Amino acid sequence: MEKNKTTVLLSRDTVNRLCKLKGKIGDTYDTVINDVIDKYEAGMNENKGGY
């Protein structure tokens, strides 16, 4: 069963920063990305009808 997927558009600066941090945070990289997605989705839920 395929998990639901969320696409999040990030600015090039943000992507570059995450790539630089990847080496430092190692195994927690996926956790950081998931945290970003969770915060994004939480924000979307708070702003229903805002767009």
C-alpha cells in the first residue's frame, strides 16, 4: 500500500541549506524533512479557506 505523499515547494536557498546540513545531521535528515512537512500541513489546516 502506497503512503500518501505531500509535495512541498522549497526555495533554492532552502534546499541548498538543507543539503549543506545533511552531512551534519546525518540520519536525522528524514526526521527534519518530515518535521517541515508536518508544520506545513498543520499550517494549511489552520488556514483552510485562506487561499
